[in-house]
Amino acid sequence: MKKRVFYGMGIMLLAVAVFTGLSLLAPPVPVAFIRVLDEKGRPVADATITPDGLRPKKRGGHYGWSANYERSGVKAETVWTDADGYARVKYPYYVIERLETEQISFAVDHPDFCPDRPFRKVAPSPPANAPLKEKLKYLALRLARQVSARPDPVVLKRGGILRLTGYIGTKENIVTNLNAEISDMWPAGTNFWQRTGPVLWSKKAKPGTAHLRAVHIPEQGPVMFSQLVSFEAKAGETNEVALELIPGVRVAGRLDESVPRPVRGGRVCTRVFAEGHDGNSRAPIWSGWQPVSPEGEFIFASLPPGRMEVIGMCDGFVSANGKPLTGSSSSQRLPQCFPINGREESITLQMEAAASCEVTVLDDAGQALAGARAGFWPNVLWGGNGSTVFASDVFNSEDFFRTGVPADWFSIRKLVEDDFRAISDSNGVALVRTLPAGSQSYSVTHTNYAMPIDRSGGDARRSRSITLSSGETGRVTVKMQKVGTEALTH
């Protein structure tokens, strides 16, 4: 009996040794076998899987895959499920530095089912630097078949059927190029709808309460919208809806007089929420942005009625905080809100002097380091639930409906990524301008040097934070270390 116990322990320790040894090596690109099933457990063939994000092990955040590609070289590629419902999805072993990937996020789509965008755990094992006790526990659970090495399958649901027409004035005056947005249309917005004559239809309405708005873009004149309507979608059942279309709300805006004219480098971003809905709702959200003229003016030619949330920035100024929200932090700028329900509305965006931050960068010997990139990522909280980098939402919902082409997020990121960045000069000083006041995080990068890891608060990151004041310049000094001195680990 004792021999069996020792033999079992020997096998366990050998397994741990092999596990630890392999984890210290940089393995080939891992592959996740994602399986897609229907609600009866049958495999779904020819479903598309489009990866878009990564999460590391041990309380990691959600990282965009396009940004990771520059570091890992593993491209997020669309794949298709085979006859057994399986698809092979390659993903980076590390999300960043030595933070191992645990989960991936991806969009799943098939002509006969509602689209989905789930997360799946693709690497359930503990990280390489986990305590031995944790590794033993994982191996015991694997041997007992209480932990699966493969991700849980994705179960697609069949949707309700929707047939939609839109008309102008009278129900006989039906438009022939109708568009629409509905709950859970994204990320498969390009093939959610089918068209038969003037009828826009889909069999992908997710069961439950759905919110729908018709959109019509005439060859000339403003975009036209229907009122937002709600209905109960049930799998296999048909809802027929005819909606009246009217021109949207023309919003003429201006920056307040605190901003000297001429205004330089100005833009505003907006999200419009239907009345009674916010970022916690499944109702469609209309997005847009516009440049600000030297006179401080901007125009949104046609927006759906509802609650308009707006932020803006220009050289030396940012929009003032909107009404405080429960749960928002001092690092999140809040939009200003305006009800827009008439044919034309005028708004004035309240502005305040932006903050600046002077980041002095030193090398490991304490000498000024030129060519280092200091960057901030101030956030804005939309609709009480949905945070993005301030004024980075330079895309228009209207453009998608005009062209049918989804927003190019990689190009958008490239367009705005230098808004809150600066390069250190010969004195090692990088002056970052036009920052919202409040607590803001920053990091510094360089080809040959890395920002030391901050392990305060029980976490590890290559960033710090500073509290900035409106119209003032904060100052920090960062002493760098040689690249490779230490790596982010779990």
C-alpha cells in the first residue's frame, strides 16, 4: 500500500517538474479549440470566430488584440468551425511581457443563429511562477477530471424573426433602402440584416426584450430616424413592424467663451442614448464626432432624439465635468448631457483650462534620457457604464450605415494615440499637454529602457498616477532601468 502511495506521489512530482520545466520555456504559439453548438448540443459548422481581446491570468484586465499583435506577432484571424463544430484559434502565450494568457474574447456568428461575443478560458493552468501547492491542486483536479483543458463550448441560440419596413409621411410611401439598429446587433452588424425588396428582415433577434430603431439615409438631406420601439422576440416567431421615419435633430454647438478664438485642434465626441436608457441598457447607442471650427462652432447635422452626451477638447482646454455619477472615479471625466427632442437644438459646451504634466525621464545612471515616450490615457465614462480614452471615439454611426463598413479601430487608435503623449528632449523632459484634471495614470517607454515595475497595492504595473489641477502643470521624475532587468509576472 505504501509503495502505491509513494509511486503516486512520484508521478505527481514528476508531472509538476515537467509542468514547471515546460512553463519556463517560450512554447510554440498555443491553439484553443473552440467548439460551437446549438441549444440541443449539436455541432454548428461554418460559424465564424473572430478574436478581439485577451485577458491574463490572475485578475488581469482586458487587452485589445490589435495592440497585442505588435508585441506578440500573433494576428487575430477569423476562423470557421468544421463539421464537428470545432475551430482552431491561435493566440499569444503572453498577453504582455510574462503575463500569460488565460482568456480570449471573440465574436461568433452564423447565418441561422443570434450572434454572440463571449469570453472563454483557454489556459486554465496556474502561471509558471505559481506556488507549488497551487500547481499540485490544479493537477489533482485535472486527474479527477474536475477541470477541463479545453474551453467550454459556445452555445448559439436561434433568434426571433423580424420583418421591418419604414415609411415617410404615409404607410404607402415606403423607403427602399432602409437600415436599422437593434439590441445585440454588434459585432455582426454587417450581416445581421437581409433585404428583400423594401423589407429589411432578420432571424437573429435575440430572445427577450429587443429595442429597435429604423434608419434611412437619403441621397440628399439629413439622416432620418424612427422612434425607438421595443418588442418581445421569441425564437422562430415573427414580428412585423412598420416605422415612420422623420429627419433627425440638427444640433448646432459651440465652445463657451472661456476658450480664446481662434480655436485650434478642436473636436467633440458624442453618444446619444434613447430616453430612459443608458450604458446599462441593451438599446442601440448612436455615436458621432465633429471637428470644431476656429470660431469654436460644431454641427451634428442629424442625430436621433434622446439624451446627448458630449465631451470636447482643443489646444489648452477640455470639456468641464458633467453631473457626478454614482460609482465614477476622479480619473474619469464625465460628459455633459443635453436633451435633444426638437428639429433643431443649440448647445454650449462648458470648457475649462486643461492640465499639463512635465515628465522628466532619467536613465539607470540618473542622466537625462532623450527619446523616451511619456503617455497618459485619461478616461471618459459614457452613459454611466462604458469607459474609453477621452476624445478617442472619432467614428460616426452614420458612416457605417452609409458604407456598410465597420469602423477600422486600428486606424482610429493610430489617429489619436499621440493626443496625450510626448517625447523627451535632450534634457529628458517630455511635456504632455491638454489633459483633464484629476487623478491620471501615466507610463514611460523607450527602446532600450523600461519603466520600473510598481508593486504597490498588491498588483504589478509599469505605470504611476498623479493628481493634476486645471490650468496647472504637474511634475514627475521617472528613473528608468535597462530593458530585460525584470519582467511583469503574475
